Amino acid sequence: MENLPQQQDPNVDSQSRLKAIIETAVDGIITIDTRGIMESVNPAAARIFGYEPEEIIGHNVSILMPEPDRGLHDSYIDRYLQTGVGQIIGKGREVLGKKKNGVLFPFFLSIAEVKLQHQRIFTGIVHDITDLKKTERALRESESKINSIIQTAVDGIITIDVNGVIETVNVSAARLFEYEEHELIGQKINILMPEPDQSNHDRYMQHYHETGEKRIIGIGREVSGLKKSGKVFPFYLSISEVQLTDRKVYTGFIHDITKQKLSEERLRRYASELERSNRELQDFAYVSSHDLQEPLRKIQAFGDRLKTKEYDTLSEQGKDYVDRMLNAASRMQNLINDLLDFSRLTAKTKAFAEVDLDRVLSEVLSDLEIVIEKTEAVITRSPLPTIEADQVQMRQLLQNLISNAIKFRKEGTRPEVSIYAKLLQPRAHLTSTPGDQLVEIYVQDNGIGFNEKYLDRIFNIFQRLEGQKYEGSGIGLAICRKIAVRHGGDITAHSQVGVGTTFIVTLATKHLQE
């Protein structure tokens, strides 16, 4: 008879498989008897608590617990055995465990009661949630940080759902619209809008959901808001769309531009007033160039005829009258011409371009070569930068200042004039917009100087501190100031009588496109 293979006992096979599953399980599995004594511990449970299995089998399971659970565990089992009421058995919950080294850690414990033929045992499944708790804590900290940032943000932040219902409002947004936060939560967002936006908002959202056409979402624009008091104010609104796991929300970022818009309006009105003033000045210039010059030309013409045809027949006093009349007419003509030059600065006929101030200075000094030689003036110069400017006006500016420095010299003293520049940055790290960087041009002399209490007067039109002693109409420095202001700066001076004067012209290196 052939040898037949022995048939394996299915009970033995099942037990082997069950043992293998328990031994290789990731979660810890511990069985205890009704006295709390551990009968079996799988490798995962021993590893979780930092023991070898043989170190804890036969010990009360309470050695794996911190106080007060450790001291109360036996009484808990007794109460369950007597009443059948348990706190964990058949339910499961988060508890704290104690490792061999004394470190406490969180785990999820579920306990099942097993009734065998001769005894009752309890099987505990231990799932270590240390990493999960760390992740939850990090998530809570991250949420707390984000919430703190949102709540302390200067700009308003409001979140709404797809129906336009407000879900969150930060402190700045509530304050901006003059509400308490709880007054806005759950309200439709259109309560913060004036008409017609208030009535149109739901239609706009429906249109966006149907077509995807964006008017503000992801774009941003200036809009009007409605405060609780009924006051309407301007703000810049940018909206971001956020897709959550199960729904979509919209977050609006609100930047109050009330002050900005007021400044823009003031600037607009100022520009309008300035334009009107300039027109009046140009009208005045027209009158000066035509209506005033016509009678002046007649005075000069008839005065010249008197001098050429009747001069010899005049008495000495008559001759003196004619000479003084013609001199006065000539001064009047120069005055009108200077006034026209001053008024023409308003026209801004040339756009700003790159101008090499050092080259302009060389040209100015070349034009003044005769007067420099005549007065034996000593000119000291340092390199000047290249800036955006009107080249003709830069030449006019430097020529006026250097001519003045030579003209108002002390008697018996050789005039000394120094020209140099300094780059200036009013605010650190800001260089991106016109006006962030300036240049200061210095024209320093050793002339007669003046008392600085007259500083405001010298840049006004027709102001002459020295009376008739020096030639000129008193309009040159007014022209210099007008040029400096047009170039984003100004002009000032430091002076001391008998010592000399330093004029300081400030100019922006870059300008807005005209």
C-alpha cells in the first residue's frame, strides 16, 4: 500500500496563521486576565513601550500606565466585573502610556472582552499616535499663526461662501465697516455695498459661476464700500478663489484708500488751479508782449527822434530829460523781456531727457569766458552727474547762478566760485520711483553775501536787495526757483554778509513721463 500524504490539522494551521498575524502586526496587542496580569504581548506592543516581551509578561498591565490610571486600574477592572459598566471596553479612546524609560506618550486603546471556556480575558489593541499628535499640534500652531496674521493684519480680510454669506471677518475689516465681528458673520456680503452694487452682487456671482468671467476675482480694482453708519468710502478690493476639499470659498482683501483718493482729489484741484493760474500768467505775458510794448516802443521811437533831430536845440536840462527817459524805457524793455522769459517757463515745451550736467556746465563757462577773464574770476569745479532734465533750462539755471556769483563780488577781491554736486537719497532703500533719488548742486562764492533773514525774499520776482547798485531786473533767482521746482526740487542758500553765499539747488534725477 502506497504512503499517502498526511493531512494537516486545520485547527493547527489556523492557529499558526493567527499567531503570525499577531506577531507581525504594526499595532501592539496585549492580553490580560481578570486580575490585570499580562498573559501575552506581541513584539509591536513591547517595542512601543520600550520593553522586551519577556520583561512584562506576568506583570500587571498597570506598569504601562502613568498615575493616576496606574493606581486606579485594578479598581476599574473590579468595578467592571461587578457591574458590567466599562469606560473603554468595547469603546476605545485616547490614553497616555508610560515607556520603560519613563517617557509618556499618547496612544489609542481599544479593548475587547473574550470569554473562553474556563476564563475571561481582555485583549487591548495599542495604536501609537505620537506622530499624529505632533502633526495635529503643528497644524494647530500653523492655524493659530495664520489666524493671528489675519486678525492683526492692517488691511481687512473677509471670507464668503459661494452664496455670498460671510464666514470670517478680521478685526480690521469689522472696524473699517464700523461693525462688530459677530454682527457680520452669517450676513450677506452685499450689506457692505452701496447701490447699485448691493442689488447686483448676487447676479454677478451667478454670472461668474455660470460663465467663469472674472470682473474682480484674481484681478482687483477700486470699489466703494458702505459703512454701518451709511457713509460710503473707497477701497481697493482683491479677491482670491480657494477650492477646499468639499466646497469653494472667496477671500476678499480690503485696502482703505480714502486718504489716497482725498490726496488725489486735492492734487487734481491744485493742478486745475495751477493750470488756471498759468493761463492767467500766459495772458499777462501776452499783454506784456503786445499791449505794454506798443506804447513803450512809441516812447522809444519819439525819444530817439528827439535825440537825433532836436537834441542840439534842447537846453542842457532838456537833454538830461531825454537821456533819462530813454534809459528808463530801455530798463522797462529789459524788464518786460525778463518777465516774458519767466512766464515761458510754465509752457514746458520740451520733454525731459538725459542731460549731462557736466557738459552743460562747460558750455556755460565757455559763454561766460569774457566776463570771467575781465573779473579774473577763479572757477573751481567738480564733476556733475547726468540726470533727466530740460537741457535748455539746466543751462539757464547754471548761467544765472554763476553770473550772480561773479556779479555780486566784493570790491578789490578776485571772485572765487566753486561748483560741485552731491547725490541725495531722502529715504533709505527707495530708488524705484521718480523723486526717490535727488542731486544737490552747490554754487559757492566769496562775494558780498546777504543777511539770511531775507532768504525768502531773494527768490521772489523783482526782488533786489542791493537796489540800483547792480544791474538786473531781480528776476534771475525767481527763474532759478521755477526751474528747480519744475525738476522736482527747490533752491535755497546759506549766506553771511561780507563772507559769501552758497546756493543749493535740489533736482530729481528721474521724472514722471510728461
